[in-house]
Amino acid sequence: MEVSAEKTETALASVSHMTDDRWCRWWTHDRLGGDQTAERRSSAALVPIRERLLDRARLRPADVVLDIGTGTGFVGFGALKRLGEEGRVIFNDLSSGLIDTCVRRSEQLGVTDRCSFVVADAQDLAGVESESADVATARSVLCYVADQAAAFAAIARVLRPGGRLSLFETIHVRQLAVGAPTMFGYVVPGLDRAAASVEAWLRTSTEGGSDQPTFDEIDLLVWADMAGLADAIVDVDLRFTTSAAVLTDWSAFLASRPRPWSPTIREIMSGALDAQDMTNVEDRLRPMVERGEVPRRIQSFAYLTAVKAA
Ligand SMILES: C[S@@+](CC[C@H](N)C(=O)[O-])C[C@H]1O[C@@H](n2cnc3c(N)ncnc32)[C@H](O)[C@@H]1O
């Protein structure tokens, strides 16, 4: 159901207190252990990605843009800035708490009349009218969706004929690091045994699993094609991570939760390590985190664009 900002806020104020809004808690707090400095660093590092995704969307002043899995509206508000007075953004997320945050932000920015808000699963986008968007955007959302083909079908449904999709995802790479085993992404000499214990513990503990996306650029092309979208093109950006370190405070690092459903790093360490390995990890990993060393891991970023045939 697409509703006005005013109605949404009233409705969401009650809903978000009733539900266990894990997505909201994770995206606004647990992901970076509640560290505001890390949050600012993380957003700054994502600006070039957002701008590239929006460049590729080829926005026109009066477009209606649907930002799927908008979170706190990082891409959605970025798109709104690029549109003219006639342009509008539909903010979508599964989390009512996150949509609530977008509503408040739109009020602070004085742009509520150009925004609407839809709480819905990306797999059906229920409540977003068919053929109502000129552009659909999504940054790092599909990796959290169980049925990506369904999400592409929903996107094809809500785009107008001639409408464009521009999305960004981190995709699977064959190998994440070169050389030594890693501990939470860091190559830390002397911690091979501890790294193996953490790996083994994550494999067997519930939902803890790997941080690795399971799909790649070919999957994205196939899903776009299956949904009937045309001219699908993926640009792949393959690199060693070069961005600056985000988390440099050891207690925030320990409190951080890599995925919404995973344990915190502190919980992983206490589950996986004996007292001796705990001391080793603190002695070796902590200085690296506090010095702001960047985990040297290989990442592959995919930018997909596609068009709904006119
Ligand atoms: C990594 S965050 C990205 C947020 C935002 N796109 C950005 O660029 O800052 C993933 C977002 O996807 C949302 N999400 C996860 N599963 C979803 C689903 N099935 N349908 C809609 N949104 C979903 C989460 O609530 C969260 O806001």
C-alpha cells in the first residue's frame, strides 16, 4: 500500500514498536557497534558508489524513482536532489522502522510532498502500483533477498514501459584474500589456529555463515533477462579493498555484527576461541584495528542497468 507521509508516520509509529525490527536495529546500530564515527566514515566511502549508480540511472527532472531497500534513504534522497521540482521518490524497505526514519528525514529536509513510502518485501513490492516508476534503484539489497528472480519480476512489474533499472551489488569472488588465513577480513600473522577455529565455529553455528555473496554478474544478467528486462549490462569493478578503515575503536569492533542475523564479533570470539587464543587475538588484532589498517580483501562490485521494453 502506498500512502502519504503523514499517514505513514502515524501508522509506523505504532508498528515499529510492536515488531522486532531487526533490519532497523542492524542498519542503524549493530552493524558498526553503534560507533557514530564509523557510521560517518562508512557513508562517506559509499558516496562514489551511490553517485555512479545514479549516473547510470540517467535520471530526468520529472522522473518517479523507486528506491528499493532504501534503508535510511541514502540513495533515495541522493536521487531526489538530482530531480527537478516535478520529480518524486518512492522509498521502499521491508523495515517499518527504517521507513519511519526516511519519513522524518523528508520532513526535516522539507521535501515530504515529493516523497512516498512503502513498507514491502522487494520480492513482491506489494503496494507499489504496476507501471508507476520511471526508474528503480537498489544498492546492496538483493544479497539479502531469498528469491532474487522474484525481486526482478517485481521490478519489471512496477517499471513503466521504457523505465530503467540501476542497481549495485557486491558479488561473489572465487577467493577473498591472498596468502594467509584471515580473521574477520584481516590477514594477521600468527593467528592461523584462531582463524581456523573461528571459521569452523561459524560453519557450524546457526546462521553465522560466510560474509560472501552467493551470486555473481552472470546471475544478475540472467535474472534481468528472465524478468523480461532488455539491454541488461553489468559493469564489474574488481579490486583489492582500498577504502579507509571504518571501525577503529576496539569495543565498537567487538560489538559490531557483520550481518543482521549473525552474532557480534565478541560473541563469535567467545564461542570459538579458548583463553589462550583470545589473548593472542587481542594482542595481535587489536593494534591493527586501532591503527586503522584496512583488511586486504578482494571485492567485486557489480553495477547493473536494464530497461523495460517500451
Ligand atoms: C545494506 S542495507 C542498504 C540500504 C540502502 N540501500 C543504502 O544504500 O544505504 C540493505 C537494506 O535492504 C533492506 N532489505 C533487506 N531485505 C529486504 C527485502 N526482502 N525487501 C526490501 N528491503 C529489504 C534492509 O532493511 C536494509 O535497509
